Amino acid sequence: VNLQSWGGLSSEQETLVPEWRHETLPKPAADGHTLLPYGLGRSYGDSCLNEGGAALLSSHLDRLISFDAASGEVHCEAGIVLKDLIEWALPRGWFLPVSPGTQFVTVGGAIANDVHGKNHHVEGSFGAHVTSLTLLRSDGSVLECSRSQNADYFRATLGGLGLTGFIVAARFRLKKVAGPWVDQEEIKFRSLRDYFALSEESKGHNYVVSWIDCLSARPDGSLKGIFIRGDHAAERGEPVAKADARLDVPFRLPSWVLSRASIGAFNWLYFAKNTQERAQSRRPYGPFFYPLDAIGHWNRIYGKAGLLQYQCVLPFRGAHESLREMLVQIARSGQGSFLGVLKNFGDQASEGLLSFPRPGVTLALDFKNEGARSRALFERLDRLVLEADGALYPAKDQRMGPEIFRASFPFLGQFCELKDPAFSSSFWRRVCPDVH
Ligand SMILES: Cc1cc2nc3c(=O)[nH]c(=O)nc-3n(C[C@H](O)[C@H](O)[C@H](O)COP(=O)(O)OP(=O)(O)OC[C@H]3O[C@@H](n4cnc5c(N)ncnc54)[C@H](O)[C@@H]3O)c2cc1C
């Protein structure tokens, strides 16, 4: 079967369907085929792909097992999609404790990348809310993992990139909310200094994120952007329509559609359309949390070569300078991106041995894949991330090398001892070629 990642990579893989009730992993047809769980393929690069190996699909493991209305703890199978969970939970007054920027993510995928949302500074990453998980290992064992039982496997599996075994089910806590509405405020800013000042003053808000026009970055620190902060509305309000896609990109567009000129024009319009310096509104949860989900298959606008995302985190000390330098490099290269996102993570350290979120500023940018040109730019950015003691996000990557991977994850040695030797990925073979 041909499996895809969100950035447009594809991989020929055998597919296997584990059954929870059987409590053992299916065996690959060919000797030596390694295994890798696959959720919805919303990872951008090759961390969800296992070229030439087998994919363990979680698509049929989509059942809610139990819910404790007193504590908000849900027990569900790992293939359940966040969108389905939200549509079940919201009418009952509950929401995800942490949500990534798309709701088309499985619970297994959310755990394996220890995903973060706009509320990292308040709630930490997804893993912080997981109380236990059931892990199938290739040696036939079924491990119940939590902070008190098999705690080392628990820490290795949060953010473990699907390499410690197959998660069949998990327990985690939902968050109580009044209803489906969010009070949002958008504030324009024109420099990195303003961005940092707004982040500081907005710590009391539950959700914060900024959209930036990276082509507007200048060496003096000027940068156009829109700072968005929000909180769940205190009243229940009217029910809202489900957050379904309203438009769809039916096929991959020709690559000339995205040029420096078209991206520049889009960014200019986006900034200019928001005429007010500050705008307040009450919005349904869909457009607030998942604006990109409104356009089905939006990744296809990047054409046949696909898109590359670059997401790093830079520790606060020195972040202003490093960010300024990175943004200037990107603006100069002319390889703009319309989806530039800046966000400050909070102080809460992630528990996962390979978790990406950590105190600092995270920058995420989408680029059209321009082959060698894109790689040359990314390598310049890598140097800046390394110098700043920062890290890259595996979920968004398809080309980082072993050096920056090792530098990004100080607990890698401990992780390697807990990895399941029968599991591997295209990503893993690149960043850790010596560890099976
Ligand atoms: C539009 C968009 C916005 C996004 N925004 C964010 C964001 O704000 N924050 C963020 O952190 N991420 C974000 N992401 C990335 C996304 O949240 C992650 O890549 C997520 O892990 C994808 O989940 P998935 O179910 O599609 O899993 P896949 O992409 O299929 O797999 C991801 C990883 O999980 C492993 N895995 C899947 N199922 C299991 C299982 N049952 N047991 C063990 N391992 C498993 C896989 O082996 C793989 O390593 C975004 C992605 C998109 C496309």
C-alpha cells in the first residue's frame, strides 16, 4: 500500500491491522520487515513512514471505552480521531486539554509526538494529561504504562515517535468548558520586540499564538504579525456547526501557483484585511483552533513536490537575537511561507524522553519544496538552532541529520534502551542509523 505524509512524501509499505482483543502484534509477511504504527499521516515528513517495512494501522481502534464524568478521565482506543472525541465531549461540557492545529489526528499520534497546542504555557503538552497507556511490544508483552507502573516505558512512549511499541489504548483527562465558544482578541504587531512584550502581557490567557509575515522581517527586528489570544467563553452559548471543511483543494496545483509574489500578496492582504489594530470577537471553537481544517487538502496547493515545514524551539535566553537572524535569512532567501507561526512555550518541562516542547519560543514555517534551494536554507537555519541550543520537531521534519537530532534530544541514549528493536521508521534510520 502507498502511505502518505502531510508534506506529500509517499512510501510503499505492507499494512497490518492490530486487534486489541488479541493483545499481540500481527507478524509482518516478510522476515526482517520492521514495524511502525500509522495514525492519520498528519505528520509532515517521514516520522510516520517506514519505507519497505510494515505499517500498523490504528484506524479500526476507534472506540471510546469509558468516561468518568467526575474526573473527566477518558479511556479510549488509540485510533480514535480527536475530531470525533471533541464532537462527543463538547455537548457534555468537556474539551481536549491540549489540541494541535488540526483535529484530524489520532490519540496514538498525539501521544507519540507529545503534541502541543496554543495553551502550552498553561497546560504543557498532551502527554502531561495522559494518565496511562497500553503498549503492545514485539516480544509479545502487553505493558500497562503510567507514572507508577513501567514508568520508563511511559516516559519513552510520550513523544516516542511510535518506536517503543504499538499503543492500543490510553487514558487521559479532558478539560471542563462551558460551551463551544471562544473569546478571541487579535492584535497587530510590527516588531519582534512587540511580539515578546505581547507574549509577556498575555500569560493570563489560555490560548496564545501569532501569525507572522516572514517576508516582512528586517535586520532591525521589524516583523509584521498578528498576535491572537483567546479563552473559552464563560457562557454555554448556542450550539455551533461541526468544524467541517467548507472548501477542498481537489488536486495538487501546478508549482508556479505559489511564488514569492503570490505569497507576498497573500501576506499583505491578510495583514491589511485586519484593518483594526485590535479586534475582539466570539468565535466557534472550529475556526479558532483549526482554521486550516476549513480547507480540505490545503497541502495540495504546494504542488507535486509537496511542502516542507521547519519547526524549531529556541531557549528564551538569546531567542530574540537568534529569531531575528533566522527570519532575516528566510526573508532574504525569498522562500517565503504564508503560514508562519510564533509561540512561546511555558516553563513546564515535557516528561517524554524525546518530547519536543520545552521552555522557549517555537517558530513554525511552511515552504514549498524547492529541492536543493530549500535544503541550503534549512541548513543555514539548522546552524542557528544549534548555536542557540535549540531543537527541531521530528513531526514536521523530513531531512534533519543525526547531528541536530542528537543535539535536540539529550535523553536519546536512555530512549534507545527502551525502543522496541522490531520497530523503525524512515525518519529513525536517517537520524539514528546505528540503533536498531
Ligand atoms: C495542519 C496541521 C497542524 C498541526 N498542528 C500541530 C500543532 O499545533 N502542534 C503539534 O504538536 N503538532 C501539530 N501538527 C502535527 C500533528 O499533530 C502530529 O504529526 C500528529 O502526531 C499526527 O497524528 P496522526 O494521528 O496523523 O499520526 P501519524 O502522523 O500517522 O503518526 C505520527 C507518529 O505517531 C506514531 N503513532 C501513531 N499511532 C500510534 C499508536 N497507536 N501507537 C504508537 N505510535 C503511534 C507514528 O508511528 C508516528 O511516529 C499539525 C499537523 C497538521 C497537518
